[in-house]
Amino acid sequence: MPRTVDRQLDLRGRVAVAPLALVQGVSRCLAAGRVLVVRCDRTATCRDVRGWAARAGFEVVAREGGAGDYRLYLRRPPAAIDSRTRGA
């Protein structure tokens, strides 16, 4: 587990596209190199978040828990491109 967690997001009880929309929204506010911990209760949600992280360039630095209580630690890479400044 990373020593520092900068933001936390609890997705337990959320289904369908809501979890990914929330992760995307919170990740936009995360500075480069910072860690977001995502807590979820469904394996499908964890799988979706890991897939999104890979596509978005985030590093999954740790996974913890099991049996309906999972935690994913996602680090925003230093070279992450902020979509708000793309093309500026």
C-alpha cells in the first residue's frame, strides 16, 4: 500500500456506468504523482476501474481486500495529459 493517499472514492453499492464516471471525475482533480484509493464491493467494478486506469495511463500500485470489500490504489503518472489543457 502506498504511504500517502491523496483522495479516496467509495463506490460500494454503485452499479452500471456510475462508478467509472465518478472515477473519471475525481481523477481530473488529481495532480500528477498523486494516489487515489477506490473502494468497491463488486469484482466487475474493480475490473472496470483497472481497465479504465490502464487506458488513462494510471498505475495500479496496490490492490487490497476481497470478498466484497476491495481497494485499488491508483497513481496518476507524472506525464499524464490533462484533457483540459490538451491542444492549448
